[in-house]
Amino acid sequence: MTTQTMKTRFAPSPTGYLHLGNVRTALFNALLARHGNGRFVLRIEDTDQERSRPEYVAALLEDLRWLGLDWQEGPEIGGPCAPYAQSERAAIYAEYYQRLEAAEQVYPCFCTPAELALSRKAQRAAGRPPRYAGTCARLSAAERQARLERGLQPTLRFRTPPGKPVEFTDLVRGPQRFASDDIGDFIIRRADGTPQFFFANAVDDALMGMTQVLRGEDHLTNTPRQLLLLDALELPAPEYGHLALIVGADGGPLSKREGDLSLRELRAAGYLPEALLNYLARLGHHYAQDGWMELAELAAGFATEHLGRAPARYDEAQLLHGQAEAVRHAVPERLWTWMGAAVHQWVSPVQREEFIATVRPNIRFPVDAAFWAERLFSADLTLSEDSQAVILQAGPEFFIQALAAYAEHGAAYQPLVEALKQRTGVKGKNLFMPLRAALTGETHGPELARILALLPPEAVRQRLEAASLHS
Ligand code: GLU
């Protein structure tokens, strides 16, 4: 027995940069394919000539690669169903228009946008859902010819079969039922000759052998049209699953402030790909297990049964948590590159590893790392207000004793603290806080023992001395 290879796809329209919403769609399709040992296809839906731009194609390829969502067929790598950009598939579509023409399932429509708008308005006013009135469906061959001779550029409309229920089981939303009479005849080729979304998208899914299609809920009402088309063309339909949209904390559409950000913006802010993947994989999808997962684990636990029907609420705190986890799991070389020049200027190669180990639990973004690099390695330490207060409270003698204890024990943290405790009679928070404040200028931050080991002895002495003089 042979079973069909599972195939999923991401089919973006390159009219802008990838945002969290479409990245999540890409991720879910990629995870589904990986889970089923299938193939993940990337197809560029660039039929809208005005809004599609090559730079957006380049950006999305780069973004997907950065995320680690590699495709097994698609742009740059090719595959058995090439080409993978719809703008290059005109000849293929032509063949399928012809089939529909031969079967008289389509007709040229000469209605102008203004006429169509007027008709929709009239239907709405009469309390009817707007659908194509069928004007051009009834033209005789002679009438069509006359219009063509006048140089009118028709669209091509699909003759929706009347009185037909369209039923399918959505992978997320369960059984769906639409009536073809509510749909009306719809355009499959624009007047400029380019294919309409419904057509190119459905034909390509069939020809490219898609078995499952996960896409945004905004496409749910397109599905009956696409199923009617595939039926007319005798092409196989994939299983569709429509993903609940991502909404803001208030349940409304995502705002810019609330995460309607492009992947480029998130990347520029220092988000690591794993943080986004871990977060997005749980945005509208449920895993049995909590906590950090590698891509392979995310795929292993992915199931369409775990996709939610309720809108998925964006939660920045969760994303930030994912980011902290990503930083915790990244190998040092990677973090070093990620930290960038603002850190590299302060930290010498010999201190690199120790610096990363020291600050790792306390940073989420490169700016956080730069903050600590500057705090630890700048010759002039600026004390925060809290630090100044803590230092004053401890008094000069505390730091004179700290200098003496450091002279005896150096960066050996436990013995040093023990000695300081003996010398001053101070313990607990009252001992650690002034030390931390004097050494870092802050009253919070990375582990003190590590800081002590990381700071050059000269800097430790100088900072303790400065604190002893602070009054
Ligand atoms: N190009 C369409 C979009 O970006 C694809 C929809 C689909 O996945 O079928 O919305």
C-alpha cells in the first residue's frame, strides 16, 4: 500500500514584510510537514503585479531561513513542481482556463468596476447579500464578439453551479457547509490577464500535491469557491485548516504597539529565532508539555487537533519569556555575535566566555548585554541612585575592610565574604548589597561571585576605594 506523501506549504503574497501572523502560518505548515515526515513547500503568490515587489520576496526568503524554516521545494532550490512563483506559471494557468472554457464553465465578463459597485449597492439596499447579478452570463456569442471587437478587456468568470451545497471538514473548525447560491459567479482571471487568487491558489495546491493547507481564518469563505473550481477541473483538493486570527490583549486586531511588528523589526530588536518559534508555536496551538523546545520537538508535538478555534491572544510577556529562554539555550559563540559591537568594544577576547556566562541570566536583548559590559568594564563607573544610598548607608569603613579582605582572598568569593563578615560584623543583604553597588553601580544584576571573578583586580580595588571615599 502506498500512502501519499504529506505536503504542506506557505504561500505568501510578497506585498510587504512578514509579520507575526504570517510567520505563524509558515511555522504551523512547516511543523505539520516535519511531523508527518512530509515536504514543506514555499510558493510565492505574486499575481498582484502592482503590489508585489521583488525586494519583499528576497526579504521573506531571508526571514524564513533566519527562522530555520527551510523549505524542501520552492524558490532558490526548485523542485518537481517548478516554477514556484505564480508570476511564472501563466502558461500552466492558461491550460486550465481552456479546460473550463471547453466545458463552458466560464464566460467573459465585460462589467466595469463601476457597474459592479452599483449592482452591489442595489443588492445591499434590497437587503440581499451582494453577488454577481449574472449580466454577462447571459450574453449571446454575437454580443460577446461585439464587445471584444470594441476592444473591451473582459475578466473571466466561473459559472458557479446553482443549488449545490459545498461541504468540507475543516482541520480546525470541523464540518462546514456553504450553499453555492450564496456565492454567485466569481472572477478567476482579471482583465489584465493575471489569475485571481481563488484560481491560482487552488490550481497550484492541486498541481503541487498539497495534502494539507493551514491558513488564516480570513480565507475560510474563499474555500467553497476553491472547492467548486477544483471539482470543475477534476483536480484533488487538499484538506484545509483555518487558523484563528491573532488578536491583541483587548480582543481587537493587533496594533503596532501590541505586536503587529514585522519580523525584521523583531529581529533588529534582538529577538532570537528560537524565541519566536517557541512563542508562535503555542499561539493558537496547544502542547501537552510546557517549557522550551527545539524545532524538532515542536514538530514532534504538533497536531492539527491541538489548534484552537478561539482567537489567539498575543501576550508580550510570554514572548519575552521565550526570548529569555532562547538566550539561556544559545551557545556562547552565537550570543557573542548577537551582542554586537556595543559589547565587543568593552569585552576583551579573554573575558568573553566568562562575561557571557555572567550576564546570560540577566539579559534578554543585546542592549542589556551592552549595559552590563559598560557597567563592568568602563573606567568611570556611574552609580545609580539606589547604589549611592546603599554605599552611604554602609559607610567608608565597610569598604576599607572589603579592600583588606580582597587583598587577602582576591576573587575567591566565599572566603572573601566570610572575612568581610568577620571584620565588619555585617551579614546577609547588608553585606552583599553595598558590595554589589560598589562593584557594578547597581543594586541588582548578575551573580556577585562571577562579577568579582570577571572584573580586573585593579578595577575591583579602584571601585572599592571609590566607594570608601563616597560620602
Ligand atoms: N497568498 C495568500 C495570502 O498570503 C495565501 C493564502 C493561502 O494560504 O491559501 O493570504
